[in-house]
Amino acid sequence: MPIASHRYSGRPAFTLVEMLVVIAVIGILIALLLPALHLAREVARGMACSSNLRQFGVGFHTHAEQHRDAYCSGAFDWRKDGAITEFSWVADLVKQAQPVGKMLCSSNPARGADVLNELLSCNATGFASNSCVNMLGPPPSKAPDGSDVYNPCRWIADSKSGFAAGPSPARTAYVEEYVVQEFYNTNYTASWWLVRSEVRLNAYGNLRPAISGCGNAIDGRNVTAGPLHRTTMDISSTPSSNVPLLGDGGASGENLEYPLAGLSSGSPLVRSLTKGPVLIANCPNGQAFNPPAFAEPNAGKSVWWSVWTQQTLQDYRNFGVPHRGTCNVLFCDGSVRSVADPNKDDQLNNGFPAGGGFADNTVEWPKDEVFSRYALDYKKL
């Protein structure tokens, strides 16, 4: 029987060196493509973030049409503005079927607002007696079976819930189900303009509380006119394209105290709003960013007007720069623009000297791009 012969095919096999070279080339190509892929993903996230802001802007204008020209009902802040599912810009948009809590900026490592900690752990036993802010919202309504239906803030503070005194696993589960999963969350920060609009001053240039004993913090409602109205903006000489309403939130320095809705404890959170007009001079001196204060009585407007007009700026430090060093901001005209942070101090400097978180005096947000005065019609006051 003939023995089959094996013929040489003429095709040499890969050598080990050749295989290593191919693997090295593939590795180099992957290394070159990964940054481009990462950049493409970040561009997509930035576009999605801008789209969210545009939708929120449409919602603000819809709210103004339906609620006597007010762009919103307040800040997403329980202590400052009241029950967050009833009186906040987030609640306003959720009522318009916009799932704000799902429309987070995916580039932002902060995945929620610092009000979440209050909902989870604050002692709410005295909230019912707070005469300064409506902490509870409207009274319970009736379900078809006759049972009471509470909004989440009222139920947390009610003795019947057993939640009011402080944190508990049951309270956390309740906040997760009836707040976060109902879309009452955000990692965007409202501007002072959107939720405060203007200061209330007395004849001597000092902040004038609406209710005595309810505080005079400039980021609170008691010394301001409350949410911005469309008519106020329309009659103002200030361009609506320069008045920011909402932007990417910067890390507040406060972290989530308990695991919640897929977020681990320690997750960073954002502030609910920017601080408003403060004295420029305080910054390099290491003092707190506070508004002006004057001895009373004084000569009136001839004393205080120039200080408020020329020596204050809006404190926008609660905005963040999560998009590779830029912040997306919604303006009152409905436009969304990106503001860059070239000196990489994670702050948008609109005219402050170095200090207070600003690495230097680089002006990244000049006055022809953002309005930083203390009032929309400061020349008339």
C-alpha cells in the first residue's frame, strides 16, 4: 500500500516575533483610539446635559404661563423654600411630566442635591410650627377609600410616621420610594436669579426681612422678592441672554449620609442655589462672602447705592465644571452655553480677585456674557 507523502505548502507560519509585533501594533492603535472614544463619549454626555437644560427652560416658561409669570415656585431646598415636592423648580417640572430625577448630568460625579441628607436624617419634629417657611406643604388629601394621602415632607415630619426624630432604615426606604423614585432629585444648581430675583432693601441699604425673626440670609427668601417673574425680566434693561437660570452643580462639600437608590454613602452632592450678590473685597481678605451692611441711620442712597452697584458681584461658586473643565448653563432667553474654566480651579470667576476658592484673578465669565450685578434694574434703584 503506497504511503501518502506530505508536501510543504510554501506558506511559512507566524514566528513569535511577528506575533508580538502584531499584538504591539494593535495595542498602540487601541491606546490611540481610547482617548478619542472617551472624548466622543464626553461630547455626547455634554450634548445630553445641554438638552436637559433646554427642556427645563421650556418647562420654566410653561410654568410662567400658568402661574402668574413666575418661572418656578422656589429652590430645591426644604429649609429655605419649604416642602420640596410642592414648592421647588424640580416639583414644578415633575408636575409637567418631566422626570427631573432621571435627567441628571451624567458627567457630574455628584448624583444628587444636598437636600437628600435633610430628607434622610434631619430632626423634623418642629417643622409643623415653623412660621417662616411652609415645611409641610398642603394638608393631606383623601384617597377614594377615605385614607389620608400625605406629601413626603409632611409625612416625614408627622408623628404618625415615626420618622420625624431622625434617620432610620424605614425612613431611608420611604425617601427612596416616594422622593427619589418619583424623580424629585437633581444635580443641577439653580441660580440666585431664578429663585430669588432681587433683594429687599430698606432706606439705608440694608437687607429688609419680610417677616421679623425669619432670618436675613441673602440666599433665603425672607430678604428677597422670591422666584423670578417673566414680567420683571421683560421690563428690565438687562438682556435675558445674560441672566443664568440653571447650571451644572458643583460639589457642595457635603456627601450622602446613607446609601440611597443605588448611590453609596459618601457620594458627593450639589448645593440647591448660588449665593447671590456679595462684597468683592471680602474675597482676598479671607472673610466670608457676605453682602454689604451699613450703619443706620446714614445719608441713604447716596451712601449705599454705589457700594451695592460697584463693590458687589454675584457669587456663582456653586456652579460646577464637570464637562472637561466647562459648565453648561441655561439662560433666561432659553439658550444653553458652555463656560470654560481655563485655570482649572473648578470655579467660574466673574470678576473676583484670587482667594475664596479662586486660584487667581482670571476672569472666565466676563460681564458681557453673564449678569453679575445685585439687581436687574440696579440703575433705577
